[in-house]
Amino acid sequence: MGAGINCDDVVEQPEQAFGFCWRSFELPENVAMHPDILAAKNLALPIVIDLGATFLFSITGAMVAIRRHYDPIGLFVLALACGLGGGLLRDGVFIQTGPPAAMRNGAYIIMVAAGSIAAVLFFPHVERLSKPFLMIDALGTAAYGVVGASKAAEAGLAIPACIFVGVVNAVGSGLIRDVLVREEPLLFKPGQFYVIASVLGVTEFMLLTTYGHAEVVTAAISAMAITFVFRLLAILFDWRTRPIMRPPPNDVP
């Protein structure tokens, strides 16, 4: 067939036949890709914060199931979606460093079961305890936002991405819950600064840990306090966002 590349050479010694191509595309050592500077173990938060948020959000999911007269299986599934939904979105979609934390540690499922039982026990008092439960929801939102941002930073994501993942972690569970029960997600409707409170807390956490060099637990407590207090003030004083365009007066929802 004339002068050319011998088939045996291609099979047995491909580096000789195509070495010029590989060397052409080989990156110099000084420009190789490295993880983001935020990928540091000292940004890890105590797991008790994550487990506490899971427990609190499981209660809110179970309460919705009870109000809708679900059976025990439906109650547990909705509590599971609400308690773990935000974390599963965080680990499975954005971080992707292995199996989600909830699948590697059985304590998360235990927290969901405990939250379901607590909701069943305290449901008869829900009217009398409505404000405390709103406070629990606000505290859970604050905790989950900080946990999400911390895990995203450990994975090496950029600061804006860490803030985004933290907010998704905080509000994602509620979004999944509303979709499962076929309600318009609270996230999309004018309301009491639900997302804004989370953005403020998560942003403060990232700024303190990145530029303020604050100790991670101190920064987390401070950020959770900002989210919790802002959300609580919005509930007490009925601060609300407004729609971009108001519907016509004769528009029936």
C-alpha cells in the first residue's frame, strides 16, 4: 500500500504514531487547573447544624402532610422531601463530590423520622404554637443556608456560586414540598422576604470567612442570626415583597 503508518505500530506503539498530537495539547505545569482557594477543610461546620436543620424542616413537611390528611407513608415521604430535598439538590446537582451526605450518614434519616414523630405529637397544639413554628422554620432556613455555602466552599466553588448553592440549600426543600403537593411554590410569590433573608445571611458568612478570616463557627452563628432576625422581623411587621406588575382589579386569581 506504499509508505505509511504500519498497523502494528499504531496498535502496539500508539505513542510513537500520535505522540506529536498529545504533546501539542499537553498543558504546561504552571497553567494546570487547580481547585479554588476556598477548598479548605477549616470551612467544615459541625454536623449537628446540618442535622438540626434537617429535623426542623422535616417537621414543617410533616405538618403540611397532616393538614392534607395524608397517611403515615405520605407523611414520612413529604417530611423526607422537605428535610433532605435542599441537601440532595446541593450535593447531587451542584457539588457532585460523591454520594450525598444524607446517603452516607444514617443520622439524617433518623432526624427525618424524629421530625415526623414530633409533628404528629404537637399537631393538636399547632394553632397555639403557630408563631414558635414560624420561628423554627426561620431558624432552619438560616442553618441550611450556611451549611450549603460551607459545603460548596469546601468543594472549591467560587464565592458567588457558594452563595447561590447556600440559598438553594435553604429554600430548595420548600420548593420541592410545594411541587409535590401541587401548590404554587412560595419561592415565586410575593412574601415576607423568604429568599432575601437567606441571601443576606449566606453572603455575610462567605464575606466573613473569606475576607474577614473569621473562625468558621463564629461566622456561621453570625450569619444564622442575621437570617433568623431579618426573617422574624419580616413576619412580625409583615414586611413583604411586591409584584412587578399588579393584576387588574377585576382579575380573579
